[in-house]
Amino acid sequence: MVKPVRKAIFPVAGLGTRFLPATKAIPKEMLPVLNKPLIQYAVEEALDAGIDTFIFIVSEGKEAIKDHFAPSPELESMLEEQGKHDLLALVQGAVLKTGRAAYIIQDQPLGLGHAIWCGRNELDLDNEAVAVILPDDLILNQSGPGCLKQMIEIYQNVGGNLAAVENVPREQTNRYGILDVVSEDGALAKAKGLVEKPDPADAPSTLSIIGRYVLQPEVFTYLDKKERGAGNEIQLTDAMAQTIGHIDFHGFRFEGTRFDCGNQIGFVEANVAFAKAHSTS
């Protein structure tokens, strides 16, 4: 039986050092693409996919994320009194009104796998799978559903562990988790292995994992071991790789354009693309 996906983990504990000094006092996930912060796009994508529980893995000093999704009575009252109903709708639209939010502090920067592991107590690991969204990977799909909704629809058919993937230039494989592909079926690529940040000469393919996952609870069994991998960090890719053989793993080529907002150029490109999309909508 395919386990349901009702909860999503958002790993947002990083320091955003590539955007200093802007991120000295502002969480990177609160940087705006047009008039909405990155984290709001991620939450809206999850809502569109049917997620009803939102698990934010944060670090100390990221209260702004929680504040963003909470009501702001004074601001809302002022906008109402001034008749600025369009702005009021935008402010109220950012409030996380449906579902439940949990904010969990990752007290040590031990990698993505550790961040995901920090959310384990919010999950029913006997009966459900969980989605993971990395807000740095912003995906624009003007003609259809968001990336996570596409993935969950595919997941209902194939089950197992699933990750969004796209091809990258071979010289960039050392930045990503890379699939060792055994077979292809349209948008799906079944993997027999995963390698975290391989040197280009050693990469089994150029099909890279980007920041969207549907994970089976067995992944947490391996994360519990807290084994260190590339960069001396606890790698999510390593835990997923260890489930291959008794749990299928597929990469999913999603529809849409991905922008790597974890770097300055990608962030600027996202702003330009979303501005153009907004002007034509």
C-alpha cells in the first residue's frame, strides 16, 4: 500500500552566507522574489499539493519565518481602515490558516540529512510518508501544477522514495546528489544507486537531485545512525541510497523551470522570470 503524504519538512536552518551582509539579520528564506519571500512560495506549493502539516527546521534567530505566517492584527487593521483591500488580501494570504505548523530548532549544522532527522518526532513513521521541500529551489510552472503536486500524483502510482531531478552539466556533478540509473520510463528514472557530490569523472550520470522529495519512513532508520558522508555531514542522499534494494527509488523529471536561489545569480534570474510571468498573467 502506498503510504499517504500529508506532512512536509522545510529545512530552513542554514545561515545564508552567500547573501551576507543581507542575511546578517534577515533569514535567507525571507528574501523576496517579487513581493513574496522564498519560504512563502514553498509553503504555497505544499498547500497546492494537499499538505496539511508544515514542519520548519530552523536555527536560532529565525523568528521572522514564524512571524511571517502568523496574523498581524495591527497591520491588517490599518490596511482595512485605509481601504487598501488589495494589500490586505496579500497580507492575509501569507497567513498559514489551514493545517498545523511546527518549528523545530536544529542546534548543530550537521547537514541536510540531520535537518530532516530533526523533524522525525512530528511524523507517524508507521503509517505515512513525508514530503521535503528546499525553498532555495524555486520552480516556476506557468502551465500546470507545482512540482510537489506533480510528484505526489506520480507517487500514488509508483510508491517508494521519489526525488525531483534534472540534468546538470557534467562539470557540476560535484554540487549535487547524482543518480545511477538502471532504467527509464518517460519522466521517471529508476535508480540502482545514488552518489553524493561525485567528481565529474566518477559521476554515474548527470541526473541530479534537486530540492523536492517524497520519503518513506525507512529513510529515518538510516538517518538515526547519524553516519557522516560528503563534507563530514549527515547526507540525506546516503540514507536514501541505503534503502535501494528493498524500496524502489525513482527520479522524476518535473515540468517547470528551476531556479537555484541559493546563489546570487539564480536569485536574480528567478526575480526576472517571475516578474515576466507576473506581467503576462
